[in-house]
Amino acid sequence: MPNAMQKLTPKQKAFVIEYLVDLNATQAAIRAGYKESRAKETGYRLVTKGHIAAAIQAGMDERSKRTEITQNYVLSTIKETVERCRQVQQVFDKSGAMVMVETLAGELAPAFVFDAKNVLKGCELLGKHLEMFTGKGKDDDETPQPTKVEIIVTDARKPSQ
């Protein structure tokens, strides 16, 4: 980053350093000493200036190398987390007893759940990476297979009829 920072004024250098803290251009402009009333516009202007953008990118590249956090690391971590959240877990009540549900055949069976909220959040992040929601997404060769899931929840403490 030293070479990229040489062309910057002291205030611009401060902005780059502050921007790398949280990637918030408005707050970086304020912390670097620019007027708070114009911080949003100033921050936008600074991050889009070629030599400042180059200094920011150099700082991000240096940080990635130093921390060993790359796009591949982030994507693989999201993928691993999604896979873990997709695993089913048996449901227990407050007393530690198994929660039972009634099946379509009218029999009682142990209840299982998975972390749908975090599966969807992970898939959302991966989808954004693939630009799936912008109309610019890359098509897969695979045709998704439909999945039918039916969940029936009953109170296991009441006898089934």
C-alpha cells in the first residue's frame, strides 16, 4: 500500500485508512476530518476517484494477504455453514423429552428440524456472489429437482385420536 498512498494528500490518506476499517465511505470521510454535512457526497467522490480507489484496493489486497481471508475462504465458509445448518436435529422439549409428531399414517414419530433461516441466509449470500438476483446471473447446467416437504406438527403430550 505504500506506493499507492504516496500520491494522496494527508486527508485522503486518512480517508483510505478509515475506509478500510468498516468500508463505510460516509463514516470514513467524517473520521478523516471532512465536513460531516457533506460526508456522504465526499465519501462517494473519494471512493470513485481513480488514485484513491487504487489505494483502497491495495489496502484490501494487503489485508487479504495478511489475514489469509480470500473470496474462496469466505465462500467455502458460507457453503460449509449452509451444509451444517441443513443437517436435521432432533427436537426436545424443556424437560428434555423427545417431541413427537403425527405422521400422515397417523403414527407418532420423533420431530426433527433444521436451521432453515440460516440456510436461506447463506444461500442468499452465495446467490448475491453469483449475481443471481440482478438478471446477470450465470446459469447452471444442472436442472433443479423439485422437492416436496410436508410437515405436520402436533402436541406430543396429547394422545393421538
